Amino acid sequence: LLRTAWHEAGTYDMANKSKGFPNSGGAIGSITTPYEINAPPNAGLKKAQDVYLGPIKSELDAAGLHISWADLIQLGGATAVECMGGPKIAMKYGRLDGIPTELAPPPFGLPDAFPDDPAAHVREVFYKYDNMTDEDIVALSGAHTVG
């Protein structure tokens, strides 16, 4: 769940901010589309969608309680952190689901698996967010060991 939340949110790029919703990417539920969920960087994440989150979404929708995929995915990630002994992450709800009309090619701005210069590559990828430091990058990279 944590990796799913990161891969969903990790498509955001400040350089695309002017494109507006949903083309700026980020936590917009678009990882649930076949184009994204079946792409190589997201290998294995379909299980989180279909087995863990899908039944919750279906049950809530059937009860007339709508939650967007975007909110549910981020809630799943925050809950995973808490269940592993991490801090409780305050959540703000109200994210809308969206499908970009300008589809980015995989890896969707996420890190490549085998870059020539890993340190330079992750800096290039993660410096697209405002104020991200090397310490933040190490924390995110380390989270993949539980993701």
C-alpha cells in the first residue's frame, strides 16, 4: 500500500503545474487506469488495488459513501506507515480522481530501476518537488524496502 501511494503521488511534477488538473499528475487516482497500473514501474501494485483497496471502495460505494481512489490510495499509504510503528499522518480528504489527457510515458517521472549514476539520477527525479532534500530522498528510497 505504501509503494502504491508513493507511485500514485510521485507522478507530480512542478514543471507541469501550469497544465492544471489532471495533467500536473500527483495523487489523482490515475494509477488505477490500465495504462498506469500495468506499466513496468508499477509491477505488483495491481494487487494493492484489486485485493486490498478495491473491496473497501466497492463496499463504501455500495453504501452510498463515496471516496475517491485518490483519497483511498493515500489513506492506505498513511495507514501502512502507522501500522509499521510510524507516526499517524494527518490526512486531508477531498482529492478528485482524474485521468490526464496528456499521458506521460513510463516511468511517469519515477526513478529508473538501473540508472548509470544512481545518486545523480534520484536527485534529478526528486528535485522536481519543491524543497526536497537529500535526506528526504534517502527516506523515500528506503521506504521501498517495505513497499
